[in-house]
Amino acid sequence: MKKTFLYLLLFVFSTSSLFFDGSKIIHAKNIDTIPNTSREVKDYDQSFLSVTGFASLGVKDRTSYEGTSYHREISNEREFLQALLDARTGSVKVIEVMSDLNLGWHELNLSDEERKKYSFITKYSDPSNGYTNPVIAESGVSKLSISDVNGLTIFSENGEPTIKHVEFKLNRSSNDIVIRNLNFDGMWQWDDTQRHKEVGWTFIKVNGANNVWIDHNTFSIASDGLIDIENGSTNVTLSWNEIGLAASENPDPNGVIYPSIKYMEEQYIANNLKSDSAYYQMRNEGATKEQIMAYAAYHSKVHLNGSGDKDYVNYVSSNGNEIKDGNQRIRLTIAYSHYQNVGQRVPMIRQGSGHLYNTYLDNSSHVKVLDNVNAIATYARDTLSRALNARNGASIAADTTVFNGFSEPIIGAEIQGLDTKNMDEQWAKLFQHAYNRNLIVNSKVTNKYGSYIGSSWDNNGENLFTKGFTWHDKSTIGNWAWSSHIVGSENMSKTDPPSEPFTFEYRYEEKLPYTYEIVPLEKVVSTVTKYAGAGKVTMSPTEWLTIHYDPVVQDIINLVTQYQENDDIINDRVAHLLSTQLNIAKKFEQKRKHERVASQMSIFKKLVDQQYKRHFISKYAYDTLRYYTERLLNNQG
């Protein structure tokens, strides 16, 4: 099975959008690709580090700035603020973070003069119910706005620095922003109401900025959103990120959970908690503080895309200037990322388009706490395990993705009129006829109901992917459209909406504007857990500033090792011979002697041919090694 699937190496899959004939809908059968897309199925190599998805349409390479005055190395908070200030003038294009940054408002303690100079950072409002995390209470929380910046990469070389106690806000006046290989923490505290409404702490808000790549970062948990998109941002990619925390009764003492639960335990012992306190209820019924720490490793609201139904069109001012802030502009890609113990909005999108692939969503350790600790299960509000949620005519498709412990991989309704409980009456009426498109293909879900591999269109839409989804007439099955359009919206006003329900047209012929790479389904979990997150990939500053990567000799060395382990190379002496030849080529590659690399790889190709003819290499391994060798030789030329 594995080899059969992997044998699709670099075949491009394209499927037509013409699934309808007049009013007759032709239901898809056993679909394993998203209509109107092109993809390559292959083993992981360095090319997977390239910018992917919608951001690939707009972010730029910045290797030419490495080592110049445009490249600023910063080692403390004020140096970081100054670098951001200089980025607004274009004199800084690269900010390399060399150490931890605590950007909490109290911790910064800016003078009056500094507050004026760095006016783009301000104090975040306090929680409405007070602080339960003494570390954050002492540090404070800040909002940091990145405005008027065109072209900026913020990264670390080793993936060690952590940025704490701040929300990044990427505003409409900014474009081409890249954030790579950093840790984000210090934006959560225990909410004793469990409603997640007492404070809006979020790690990153893409507030109208366009062409944003957030890659190879690690995010813990936050009190509200995690990475949200609003005000019409377009071409955003989240790739190779590690998001959320595993449930643990012994969390990191320097993280956010331990100090907050320690504080709540002190309040419990001092009898300072009321009877409606969630912490009191759990402890009073027998849960230990350690078990509550494990339960607390949960992020409820992950990716909100489109902050309000009201943003159904762009805003046009009285003088005729158009501000492109409508939800229909939202374009989001989530790729190769690892989510742990998250509740909902992965992602939720209003009107726009979303695309997920090779993503691993795992709620298993949170589910285990709920299953095993009755006192927590009885009083817990953090029990949701939802993912795709297309609203107001949006389209979200997931390809080759693994859902573990998710009871509702798709949530919502096929037609918006069946899901209006969180909408004001005006917008519930206007959007009532909007068809929402959610699609999962070639993916796996495992939860309390069982395990299933396939597509959400299988069995006429009745399967484990659609357990939490409400169908209307199932006319979207086999009838894919990447986006929709409100008829006549060009003449509508955001400040004076119409009174009659919107009529939608769906763009059935629209194609995804990029080709993407995926590893086979059975390799998603191992690949993503190995490479997603800060510090998981070793590269030089110059390499972190690039946006396109070609396979290198080490990728082929890794394949030889893998094929030896899998018995696709059945003779250890042959594997050693091939690896020795590749290591010679690698030495020349490191010295950038391209002609010598090409010469050594030509020898390697002949060795592969010889050993294949001697039946020491399988057909699958032979084809793959030949492909990568040819690709590397072409790059050397």
C-alpha cells in the first residue's frame, strides 16, 4: 500500500471543476484529490522548506541583504523596537533575533520619550476578571503594530529565542512579511469562567497585511486567538508550525500553565474561590492540581479569519477611496503543521478561501484527561474538538491531513441559514442562502467513533469527517468552487447594507494558483512531528532568508538510509557503496564546487543503474533515486 501510493512520485494531479450539468449534480465517488489543484506526492526533502501556498504569490527572497546594513542583529527589546522603527523607512529588511525578548508593557518600562518614539507598541488592556498568572501580571502585555513596512523578515538562526507577552499586529499598510524559526509564549492565564472572553491576548493578528509567511515557529497557548486574520488580508501561509501543548501533569515551570495553576491552587487553599469557580468545582470534586494542569493545556480559538459578518464588501469612503478590507479577499494556506489540543477554528473563515495539507491535528492527550478524570469532565467547558468551519460562502479544503481525537473535523452547515446562532439577525438574513464548502480528501480521522480514511464526500457525505456538519441538500458534494461572489456587491455599501438576502455565484472553474508538494498520508505524522516548529531545521542565516530550496545531496543520503531500512536496498554493502559516493559529492557541495558535484553525482547515477540491474535495488527506490539525482544534476547546471 505504501509503495503503491509513494509510486505516484511527482505525478501532477489535475481534476476538472465541471461536476454539474444544468441542475443535475453528479456526486463524486472515492475522490482523493481536491478539484482544480495540482500537487506532487513525494518523500520529504529540502524543497519542502520553500515558501508554499498563497504566500508564494507575494513574498520575496532576502538573501542579498545578509551581512549588509539592511540586516540587523538584535539582542534586547529596545534594539528590536529600533529595528522595527527603521524597517518603516526601508533601512532594515532583516531582523535576526539573537536572544529572548520580553516585550511585556511593565517589563519594557518605556520612558515618556521612548513611548513617543516607539508609538507602535502600547499597553494591552488588563483581563476583565483580573490576573490569575502572576508572571504576566508583573510583566504586563503589549500590542506591537507593524505598519508601513514593505518587505521584512524576522527570524532566528537556531530557533532558541522566545518572544513573550506581546501581540504582533500586521497592519494593512504592511506587505511581504516573513516570520521564521521563533518561539512565542506568555499570553495565557487560567480563565475561571472558561468562556475565553475576559481578555483578547493573541500571538499574531494579520490585520489587513498582505503576503505573509509564518514558518517553522512554535506557539504555546493564548487566552483568545492564536493567529487570526482580519480586515481583508490575502496571501497568508502558515507552514511547519508547532501549535499548542501536550497535556502534562508536570508542565514546564517557566511556561504559562504552571504559575497560573499554582496561583489558583493558593486561592483554593485559602478558600478565596466562589462556588461557581471552575477551579473550585474541579478540585472540590476530587481533581488534583496536576490533573488540572494537564487539562489546561488547551487552546480554544485558533484561527479566526474574518472578524465580522459586516465585512462582506470592501469599505469605500465618501471621497471614493476603496479600502480593501472585505472578507472575500481572505486567502489562507496551512501546511505541514502540528496542532495539539485545540478546540475550534482550524480554521474558521468567513467568505474567503482556505487550503490545508499535510497537517497533523492531535487532541488525544486532552481527550485522555476528559475520559479519565470525572471531576474535570463534569465541570469542563473546554471540550470542543473541531476543525474546518467555512461560513458566509467560504471554501476550505484539506488534503492528506490526519485528525486524531477530533470528534468534528468539519463543523457548521452547508447553507448558512442553518447555522445562525452566533449571527446578528441582520446578517443571518443576508447570508441565509450562502452555500459553505468544506472538503477533506485523502485524509484520516480517528476518534471515539472509530477510524476512517478517505474523503468527506464519501458515502454521499455521511462519514466520520462530517459528524458535526449539517447538510442542507448536499448539492455541494462533487460540486467544488474555490470561492464565491455576492452578486451586485460592487454597488453595495458596507455602511448601508441591503435588506434582501444576498444572491451568490460560485466560481466552479477557478483553479488553485499554485502547485503544492505533499508527503504520503502514512508519513504525515512522522514528518510533521520531526520538522514542524522552531529549532527543528538547521540552516545558516542566508538560508533562512531564502524562499526557494532545491534538493541537496543530504536528501539523497537520507533516502538511501531509508531504503536500506525498508529493504528497498537489500544488500548492506550496496547501501554503503552508494552512501560513500554521496558523501564525496556532499563535500564538494559544501565547498560550492558545482562541477565536481555534478561529476560525482553522475558516477552515483551509474552505480544506481548497475545495482538495479543486479536486483539489489527495488524499482520504487531506483525510480526515486534516479529522479532526485537528475533534479540535482539539473540544479548544478
